Amino acid sequence: MKTLTRLFAVIAGLVFLNATALAQDIEAGKEKAQICASCHGVDGNAVLPIYPNLAGQSWRYLYIQLKDFKEGRRNNNTMSPLSQMLSREDMINIANYFAAQPVKANPFVPDPAKITLGKAKADETLCAMCHLGEFKGQNEIPRVAGQQYDYVMEQLRNFKSRMRNNDAGNMTSVAQTLSEADMENLAHYIVSLR
């Protein structure tokens, strides 16, 4: 019985230490993320619709995107140079900070007819296999529910044109099957998932 009690005490201590370390990481991430605020918002809810919402995204996805920008697997005139200034620890801390932020409602008003068509296209292309139900994402697969309409459209176009290809080919492959109308409908559907 004493051994079992000690084991629980050790586990409880490790959980407490891990929670404390995570809190420190989030605080360090908040400080480092100040440079991100002009585009992505202080809390990761984007200021303009051309920028993605980072709030509520999985920390792993955010970390990998920062790493891809830093290592040239993904390119953007702003993100690529900014990522060069970040250490691995900085990227992990920033990712944990934004992952811990609540997602706010998107002000874009999607068209109900396009939502219906977008849901049908999402079902047809099996989007939920990777992005999961309600498009909440997982691990390296982004949360796209409630994302910015303009950003979603840009990324779908980038995958279709192969300008963006840091996804092991899954989205590039799916995007090849999409028309411009399909992409618009999908974007309306994705934004509607609040």
C-alpha cells in the first residue's frame, strides 16, 4: 500500500511540474509572440482576413509551420525572415502560447447555399479524415474550423498551383480536384464551423 501511495505522489508531482513548465513556456511564448500581433492579433485571432487565426491551433502544427518557414519548406515574405530569428525553444513556446488562446468568432458572414455545397464537397473529398470532425485538426493537421475566408482561399489556391507543398502531398493532391467554385464553397463551409 505504501508503494502505491508513493507512486501516486510521484505521478502527482510530475503532473504539477509539467503544468508549471507549460505555464512558463506559455509566458515565454507570449513575450516572443508580441511581434506576431500586428498580423495575427495579440491573442492569435487575426487582425485582417488575409492572415490565419492561430488561436486554438495545435501547438505541434504551429511549431512545424514555423520550422518549415525557417528551413525553407514554406515561403512567405514576412514569415520566412521572421522565423530566422527564432530558436527551436522560441518556436515551441510561441506555438504553445497560441494553442492555449481561445478562438473568437469570425466576422465573415458565409453564404448558406455555399455552405451546403461546401459541406457536400468536404464529404466527397473526405476532408474529415485528416482534419477530423468539426474540422478541429490534430497534431500536424491544422484546425480550419472558423479560419479566415481569404486565408483559406489563398491556401487552397497555393496547394492547387503547388506554390505550397509542405504537407507531404495530401492537400496538393486534394486541391488538384477542386474548381474555383469548389474552393469558394469549401471556404464558406469552413468559416461557418465556429
